Amino acid sequence: MKSTRRKFIKSGFLATLGSYLIPSFLLTSDTEASGIFPLNYKPDPSQWSDTEVTVTWIGHSTMLINFFGKWILTDPVLKERVGVYFFGTSIGPSRMTPPALTIDEIPKPDLILLSHAHMDHMDYPTLSDFAYKYPNQIDVVTAYLTQDVIDNLPWKSLHVMDWNDKLSSNEIDITALEVEHFGWRFPWEKDRSRGYMKDGRSYNAYLLKQNGKSVLFGGDMRKHGKLEVIKNEVVDIALMPIGAYDPWLQSHCTPEQALEMTDAINGKYFIPMHTKTFQQGKEPFNEPIDRMLAAAPNYKTKIAIEEIGQTFRLNS
């Protein structure tokens, strides 16, 4: 057990260094083209109905959800780069695709969900932009011992949720779920993957429920079975990470593993994330989506979105 945990800690350490500190050319596949990849789809939230559930993939792990008239944004990252932020600049990998929507094109969020404190999920510059554009108007939910990153910003409320906590916000029932990942923002910080369960940063998935419909926001994770605590729930849409598995498999799941975990909880529709935005692993740019599509016929869950900018409407 100790050996396994050491491997997990080591891989987590390398994963964050790989994401933020290692020059991107060292992580780029030999077959990769450089530069910005254009988007083929442009969402139009003004056309969405408040009487149903609609989701669009903005990029990376950023999803815009209209949940029966309540606007939810997950792990918002809209800037050109993510990484260490100081003196108004972020040092880290740059985007390979633009966000499908800008901050001015995104309706005012009622709720922002933050899965963990990694810089490609809890992007302080983007969050600051939203907080000051809509001061004291946005509710935020974040993971255990991560609130210090953003508690100086003018939110309407800032809720901290530990694993299995439940909360009702904006008429939506939220359950924080345990996943296997790692949580430190900087290498010297304590986090739960290192055994600091009471005083370490944590990492969540979230189950959202309203009007008999549910959405799972998976955050970031490696393959594990802890989501099966909700296998008796009806999971209509699962938002699942599928990238950065090469060489960070001890911290991130493959597309096939993400599909397998979704099947294990009887998820009806699958929407990928955590890919096609930043070069965080050595896998080719299109490989995660290609592998997802190739593997999908072997699973019960149905692919709802394949590309950034596409929109999925859940039929009632």
C-alpha cells in the first residue's frame, strides 16, 4: 500500500510540474502541429430554453450549463495561459484552442463550481474577472481547504464542500463526491493524496439534481470506483475528463476508463472535457477524442458532445 501511495504522490508531483513548469515543447508529440486550432462550432446561449437542461463545452474543463433557468459554470478558464500568476501575468502553457465563448458572451453565472485548486481548474485571473464583472452576484462552491485562493474576491457566497456534503443552492441540490486525484496548488502544500486528510487540499466531483434531472461534473480524476456510490441515482449527463493521461496515468484517466466509470454509474450521456485546450500530456492533440469515439460503441453511455463549442440539449 505504501508503495502505491508513493507512486501516486510522485505522479501527482510530476503532473503539476508538467502542466505548469516544464516547457511545452518537451510535452508535445512528434506529430503535433503548433499554433491555435480554430473552432468549428459557436454556441448561442440566448437561444437556450429555461425549461430544460442544456450544456456547451467552452474548453478544457469549462462547461456552461443552463439547468432549468439557472446558469452554472464549471472550472472557468478563459485566459490565453494558465499557470503561476504574478504581476498580472500567467506563466504556463498557452491555449491551443480559443474558448468557445468569451466572458461577455457568457450569461451571468448563478453558480460557479470549482473541483480543485489546480491552476488549470481554479484560474484566479478568470475568476477575478467574473467576480468584478458581477460583484456580490455569483455563488461559488469549492472543495475542502481551497477557498483561500479566491476568498478575497467579491462573491455573493462561497461554500466549501467536503466529500459527501450536500448543499442546496439556486434551487439545485448539490452533492460533493470523492474522486482520486491530487490537490496541491504548489508542491510545498499539503493535500489529501499525500495523506493529509484533515489539513490538506481536497478535490471533488459534484452531482447536481433538479426537477428529476441530474448532471455529474467529474472535475479531474484517475480511474477509480468511488463514484459508484451514486450508481443507484439517475445520472442523465456525465461531464468526464479524458486527457493528460500520457504520462500522467496515475492522476488522469484515459477516454476508455472515463467511459467505463460512466457506465458503472449508469450515466446516460457522456460529455468529454480536460482535452483539446492545453498541451498537458504527450498524447497527440486529437487522440483523446479519437479514442473516445472508437471505444464508445463498447459502452452503454452515449456521446453527447465531440468538439469544443458543441451544445447538447437534454430531452425531457
